[in-house]
Amino acid sequence: MDKRVTIGVVVALASTFFRLAPAQAADPQIGYVSLQRAILEVEEGKRAKDKLKKTFEKKQGELTKKEADLKALKDQIDSKSTVANEDDKTKAQKAEFQNKLMELQQTFMKEQQELQAQEQKELSGITERMRGVIKDIGNAGGYQLILEIQDSRLLFAKPHLDLTNEVIRKYNAKYK
């Protein structure tokens, strides 16, 4: 009879364990972070964006001036070309205009590429450090999974799963 009681207790404990184990496994710690928002809201990210904005505005001003000069040249050519026959000077001005237009377009594309490269350089360090902060949060909080989301692609998630504010706070504390 002792064996039956012992076997019954073992069976009862085992069944309790197996009922609890799936319940614990069914509720894993999951979180998500809007990395883009976090980068824009940490102090270092704000400074980087301000620096990039100033660079952009300076380059935009230079391009706007070149564009205005080009428009003035075009207006000058258009006013002279109303005459039925074009003289060599007008043809040369049109060729000069076309060259300057191509140069402006090339400059615009080059400046755009430089800005993108500078932005990548400025933000890549922040992104790498932020991933470390996220890893620390994941390990300390017992998370099995932390996802990077883009707000436009997130269809539904409970707000308590959003770790973005915590990432921002910890990043700012760690990297003053």
C-alpha cells in the first residue's frame, strides 16, 4: 500500500509539474522597441540630428543660390532667343546653360549621397550602443525576445510590451 501512495504522489506531482510547465512556457517575456524613435529621442541622437540639419540647411542654401543663378541665365537666354534667328552667342549661352544644369544636378546628387553617408556615420554608433542597452534590458528583465519594430508596420501590440521609453532612459543615463 505504501508503494501505491508513493506512486500516486509521484503521479500527482508529475501531472502538476507538466500542467505548470506549459503554462510558464506559454507566457514568455516579449517586448518591442521602436529603434528609430529611440535614436531620435536620446540626447546623443538629438545632437546628431541637429548637426545633420545644420549641414543640410547650409548645403541647401548653396544649391538654392546655384539654382537661382541658373534660372537667371535661362531667363536671359529666353529673352534673347525671341528673335527668329539665333546668333552664335545665344547658342553658346544655351550650351552653357545645359552644362550648368547638368553640373547642378550632379552636385545635388553628390550632396545627397554625402548627407546620407554622414547620417549613416553619425547614427551607426548610436545604433550599436543602443543594441547593447537593449541586450542589457533583455538579460536583466528575463526577456526571451525583443523585437525591433517600425510603427507603420506594427498592427497591434499591448502598450506594456513597448520598451522604447526604457531604452531611451537607460541609454541617456549610460551615455551622457
